[in-house]
Amino acid sequence: MDTDVAYYRLHEIELAFDALVDRVNALCDCVEQRHCPIWHLRESASPTAWLRQALLDMWYEQGQDGRATRNYIGMVLCDDAVLEHVTALNAAKDHFGGLVNTMRKEATDQIGALKTHLPRRHPALNQLMAQQGLARLHLKQAWRRIPVAEAPLARMQMSWYSSGRSIKRTTIAEAEEKLAALNNEAPHVRIQWQKLAALPSDEILAQVQQQAPVMRANLFFKEPLDDGRQRRALNMALPLFVPDDGSGRLPKMNAPALAPPETRTRARRGDNRLEDEPYLPSLRLYRYRY
């Protein structure tokens, strides 16, 4: 990338990150000033302090998987003024994420430095990170959007969902390329080469990635939406902002477990088409049942 273009891109990202942090603080200040009712799952800290921590948590912890993000399960009852701040914050997140993704395509080598550089522009954020031994920005946590209910709720039902997985279809040629990137001197890799060679060249495999447990929320609206819907399901990674119906009270909700179950709680799907054990364990590749 041309030096001038790279500088311009970096400057754009710096300004977008500054705006994002400012929007977070403005939202939290507004929630505090308007004394919005807040519920959060652990209830171990003051509600407003917890909310600010949840929305400013944009960094990696030591040993954290780069694909993983931390969840903050909670709800904020809000009026139109607070909702305007939420809308502005989500717009700032979208803008920041778009700029970073553009730089990722144009100058991937700059992303690592970006994660260290940006927090230093905000003394309070940088000091907090330093106190906790944190040094790098977690981009995905920075730009993930704040969930908002479209209308006041009658109630909300929450439960942990811990059996999700993503499945990517993979050709034999793609499997060979992935296997070639491993240590081909290792006995277990050589065994997998032999197993792969035994398959027809046109067979399709499935690469499976187990997904982290998420809190699943079912929202039941007090009144049907304009499109007729009376309920909505969503994953709660960040606090849900719910419009106040004028009562000043949070909607009814159940009391979910503090942590997801350690074992699978849902029955295995009857239409599961994958074999039970991975065919190539190092690549998490499974054969389809036919």
C-alpha cells in the first residue's frame, strides 16, 4: 500500500475508534443520569459500573483464543434518549469495523500494530488495560453491535445454548492442502494421509467447528410488531436495551443458570448426516453418512 494511503487509512481508523469510545461513554453517562433500571446475570458489581465495563471490554486476556469473545448477559430499560445513544454507538461500531476490514484487505501486516496502538490514545482505557496486564485490542469485541428490542416486552425467556457448531464443506483437494500445512513427519499425520488417500477424489468432507456456549433469549413483545411478529429470538452477547412501556419496570424474565451446562442438554438431531467420529481428527474433518 502507498505510504500516503496507509497514513490516511490509519488516521481514519484512529478517529473512528475515538468516536466509538466517546459514544460508549456518552451512552453510559446517559443511562446513569436517567437512572435506567439495569439487570445483569452475575449482579456482583454496581449496575452502571458493570454496564460500562461490558461496553468498554475490547481487549484480549492472556491466553484467550482469538476467535472467542466474552459475554455480558444483562438488560437495560431505556427511554428514547438512551436509544438514540445506542443507535449512534452501533453506527460508530459499524463504521470502525468497516474501516478495519478495508485495511485488513489492503495492508494485513498493519493490523497487529493497530491492536496495540489504538488503546494508547485513551489514557483511561490504556491505564485500565495496563493495570490488568492487557496490551492488545480485540477487534471483534470492539465492533460487535449492541442488541435492541424493537418494542416493549411482556417477558423474556433465557437459556444457555451449548451445542451449536459450524459446518464447512471441504473437498479432498482442500483437505490435502490443509494436511500438507501440518508436520508431515508426525506419525498421526502420516496415518491421516493414508486415510485421505483411501477416499474417492470427488468425495465432500465436513469441517466442524464447535461454537462457544451462548445465552439464547426469546423476546415476547407486549404488542405485535408492524409486521405481525409477537416474538423474536436472539443471542445475548452484550446487554439488551429494551424500550420502556411507561411502567419504569423491567419485563418479567426467568432466572437462568450463571454458567452453561457442562454436557449437552439438547437431543441429537435426527437428521444428523455426519459420522460420530472425525475421519481426520487434526483437521476436524468428518465424513457424511450416505
